Amino acid sequence: MPVFARACASCGAEVAAEARFCGGCGAALTAGAPAAGSRFGDPQSYTPKHLADKILTTRSQLEGERKLVTVLFADVKGSMELLADRDPEEARRILDPVLERMMEAIHPTRAR
């Protein structure tokens, strides 16, 4: 049984301290903030420093520029079935490590 630590501002229902949405009315409790400990909330947390520096130093050159880009789409087989009956916070705890590994494959933490 979870420990209830606060009340929903919309309906007054008790909600768990780590909850992002009210179980009573569904209202967002943290205004869309990422789950605690997630590295996907702020682009600065997952953009490699060398790439961020390049973007910041060449911003005026990049604005309005047309470029060819590569987009990677990855489907996690069976993820819908795995997450269908789970709480959003639990689903995020399951998927975040997978997403981190995918991002690490594209943007290794070491400088290129």
C-alpha cells in the first residue's frame, strides 16, 4: 500500500508523493515534469557536450538552414503488451533504461 503524502490541487484526493497524475481526476500533479531520476526531462541531460557546443557556437549559421538528416525509429517489440496494464510511472521505470541504451548507441558519452 503506497504512503500518501499530498493532495491533488484539482480535486483534493490523496496521492502518492512520487505520482505525476491524480488517481481521482487524472490531473497532472507536476506540470509535466519528468519522473525523478529520469535523464530525458532536459535536452541538456542527454545531448553530448561537443554537440551542444557546436549548436551554440554556430546557431546563426544553423537558423533557417536546410540539411539532410538521419532519423532513427526504434520499436520495442511487445512493449504495448508489456505496459498495457501498468501505471505510467512504472512503465517509465521499465522503458527509461532501454531508451538510455538506444541513445548511448547514437551519442556515446565519450567525445568523438
